[in-house]
Amino acid sequence: MRDINVLNDYFVRYLFSSPDSNPILLDFINSTMLDSNMKTFRSAEILTPFNYKGNYEDKETIADVKCITQNGTVVIIEIQLQGNSRFPERILYYWASNYSKLLKHGEKYDALTPVISINLLNFNLDDSNNIHSCYMIYDTINNRLLTDHLQIHIIELKKFKYNLLQPDLNCWLKFFTMKEKDNKEVIMSDLVKEKPIMEEVQKRYNNFIKDRLMMNEYDKRQAYLYGNQIMLEEERRLGIEEGEKNKAISMAKNMKDRNMDLNLISELTGLSIEEIKNL
């Protein structure tokens, strides 16, 4: 039986957004809330139902999972496999996009409800040890909360180590950090003992890998993600090379202005004599 990457967003949509997935979805949301000492929810209704035929090339325009709770709070869940230090701005922009859509033309501001953004990142946002961070809007002097309408959770999976979080979220992150070649039966058996809802998660995982149509879409998505990763790595490499080249040119100009020997400049910067003469 095939193994899959459980962070593939097509699989995550299936896991959380299928017609009878509400108990699983609600448990993950509440596990995240409990780890931040936030209030939990009694129910959640999915707003982005899972479709067999996923538009796997349209990642930037849709949330992986979007739902609404019993009190009108909107929760968006996103899986991000790649990013950089500017990623918080992208999260905030996406939160703002969802928040602005809550108010219809002519409605009063009291029609607005909180929007909670939960982001599972498979990369390190910074060099801190924080696995799960929750951000809200506070006064910088007395820490008074301005409004509870903005709540952003960032979960950095690469930093995860067992038993550092509250038990419920800890259990979920054990699931999401499983590698493709791990013995998933053993891991899932242990997780089911820790948390009964994981039995249903295990069933969904097994149903997914047995379904030929879903696995076909999964493979397309994996290929797309892999292509994106290669492209980003190449862009980073070219960016670094261009930066090094510009640095060498700047150094060479300064040395040339000081009438240093061209051969020495070439040796120190790696530029050719011809390139230096043309500066």
C-alpha cells in the first residue's frame, strides 16, 4: 500500500472538508485553541467542501480549509510547505481578505465576526524555539486587547518535538510530522490510544490511499508542488549568485578607483581582466 505526504493540501482538504469531517475538523481547531488558552467551539460548518477534482494549480486564491463556528467565527486553515521571513505579511493579507468579505454593502460594523487564521508551516519562520505562536492586537504599554477579531496561529512543524505542547495539539502534530516512509500503522496505533478521534483520521487516511481518483489528483498536486520547489530553489540560487556578482563588481570598482593592479583585483574578486577594464 502506498504512503503519502500527509501535508499535501489536497489530502488535508479531504481530511477536514469532506461531508462528514466536521468532528475531525472541530477537534483540530479546538486542539489549537486549547494550546493557546483560547475558548473552544461547540460546532463548525465547512465553507469549502472537498471536491474530488481539485484545482491543484490555484493555491494562491483559495484557503485549504475554511469553516464557520456556531457563534459566527470564521476559521481558515492553511498548509504552507515553503516560505520566507516575509510570510507573515502574506498571512495578514489573506486574513484581511477574509475579514473584509464578512461585511456586505450597507451593513453595520457590528455584523463583523472574528476571523481565526491557523497556519501549518513546514519551514522555520525564524530561529526561535516557538512551535506554536498566537498573535492578536494588543496595546504595547499595558497589553490591553483591542479586539478579538484578529487571531493568527502559526505552527512551525520543523521545530516540533514530542510532548512540548498541550496533549491534544501534540497528538495532531505527531500526525502531521509523519514522514512518507515512517511506519504509519505503528504511529497511528499509538495516536489512537492517545486520542480516540485519531481512529477516524486513520480510516480517512486508508480510504484516501485506496481511492484511485483521489490518488491521481494527489499525484498531480505533488508534481506541481515539487516543480514549484525546484523553481523557488533555482530562483534563490540565481539571486545569491547575482548578489555575489554585484558585490564583486562593487569591490572591483573601489579597487580600480584606487589604481590597484588589475591582476590583483581579478584575483580578489573573481572577475576577468576584461570585465574590470569595462567598469
